[in-house]
Amino acid sequence: MEQARISGWQMFTVTFYFTAGTTWIVLTSQMIGDAKQYAWLVCIGAFVYGLALALLWLYLSHHFPGKSLVEIAVEALGKWAGGVIALFYILFFIQIASWVTRNLGDFLHASMMPQTPLAFFNIMVLFTCAYAVVKGAAAIAMVTELLTPYLTLAYWVPVLVTLRQWDWQNFHESHIASVWTTVVHTRYAFAFPFMETVSLMMLFPYVRNRLKTSYLLGILASGVILSLSLLCNIGILGVNRSSHLIYPVFVLFREMQFTSFLEHLETILAINVLFIVCLKLSILFYCAVLAICQLFKIEKRHFVAYPLIWVISAYSLLFRNIVENVEWVRDYLFSYYTLYAIFFPLLLLIGAWVKKTRLHGLPQAD
């Protein structure tokens, strides 16, 4: 198998862009619609919850140093029971990859090229990501590191310019019913994207140093940035308008104007979205391919990567439209992700504890 090496800084950037990914595009409108002007506070609560779960996953990884999530499952529960858990995680990685593919396709189709078939976007992006997967985890990490300065400046410099349109009155437009009702209605924010970061356990064996620090800081930084992004959308566009737009961030960039001749910056945003989502998709694609290779002892990743393109592409078309996608996220995602982010890791910890207890209970040889 691959002998990749990822530095602590690269792990931080990978975690950051994996967590940010499609979140700031897909969830902005829904969260503002459900939590009103308090959406940014919900995001803060969500990333604190994500950090708590990350500590659980790091604790599990600490008991199995140098092992990926699939390898941990097999070692903790045995070949058959662990293999079943590993298959569930493979399905999990493929599902998330297909949803990310669909989110990107919907964004490009709705905002840039409405006449282009959705399947064309999917296959085009997946072939690019499959090539990245074949090149390996280190290549994906280096590309993420390379793009970080540009993506940061290209997003925040225009946003800072639009702060002159900030209106504090936007934070007094609406009122929520109650705190508990708001938390229940926005529980999807606790699942997507922070529960998804359990996938990065597949990369833990490759991190050379500062795994815990880089992983936790990546989640923390992405949570802070997402909260600030929500805050900017509310302060500039307002609660009512943001909640009725499919992509509020895209509208924010479209209406942005530096000077009389520099406007329509939504094209830059679309390119940045393509970069960020491809980074997240490449990581998920790699996790799925690596998990399959480790479970079934396949040496060459390209034997798995290229056929998997068609599986992910077909799966991404199961939702008929954006509305169905949003309804699934709102109603079922938290419960579904709990299985992979909490239940299975706790099961693996119990399996590891039982195995350790049995080993200690065996009589010592003279």
C-alpha cells in the first residue's frame, strides 16, 4: 500500500477544506431560514460539538496507532464483524462523495451553465478526482496546501469590501420561537459537515506529527470561518432575503462592485467553489478507494478508482432536484450520521476494551 507522508500543516489544510467544502454554499440559506439572525451562533455550537466528537475519534485512533478506520474495525472486532463495519464505512464514504458531487453539479448548473446536463458536470469532476486519487494522499495534501493562500484571499478580500453595506438592523428583523425548537430544527448543522470528518481517520496513519493539534485546529478554524460567513450574509443581505435565496454567497459576490469597471465577481467565486469542492471530493474518493483496497487486499488503486466513478455518478442522480436534497439533509441526516460518527466508534472502543481484557486474562507462560 501507499507509503504517503502528510505534515501537520497539510493535515490542517486538508481538515479545514474538507469541513468547509460545500457547507458554506449548501447550508447558508437553510440555516438562516431556521435560526434567523442566530444562525451563526448555531454554527458555533455545531463546531464545538464537532470538536467533542473529534476527541472521541482521536482517542479511538490512539488505541490503534498507525491504523486507518477500516483497519481499526477489523482489528477491534475481528475479520467478519469488523469487515461488516468496514463495508458500512465504505458505503458511507461513497454516499458522501455522491452528495458532494451532486451539490457541485447543482451549483454549476443553476448559477453558471443551466443548459449543460448535470451528468456531464459529475463525470467531468469525478474523472479529475479519480486522477488525484491514483496519484495519492500526499499529492492531494500538497495541492490543498498550494491553493490555501489563493482561496483565502479570493474569498475574504471581496467580502471585507462589502462590509460597507453592513446593516445592524438586519439582526432585528425576525425572532425565533425558542432555543430548543431552533436547535431541533437545525440539528442537521451538527451533522453536516462536522460528523463527516470521521472520514479523515483514513488519513491518520499518514500524518507525521501534530496529528491531534492539526486535526482539531482544522475543525475549529472551519467552524469559525463558517460562522463568520453566516454573520456576513445576515449583516449584508439580511435574514429575509438570505433565507429565500438558494445560494446567498453567490448573490453577495454577484452584487459586489469594487469600482465602476470591476464587478460580477461571482465567476471568481464559482471557480473557487470548484476548487474547494474538488478538494473535498478527492479526499472522500481517496478514503473510499483506500478502504476498499485495505479490506479486499487490492494493491493498485486505479483498479478501484476509475470504476467507482460510475457508481458515484449514478448515486449522485438519485435526488430529483435541490429541494429533495435539502429535505433529506434537514429531516434525516443527523440520525443517519450518528450511526457512523458515534455508534460505530463507541462499538469499536468496546471491542478494543473486550479484546484487551481477554488478553490480560490469559495465563502467562512460564
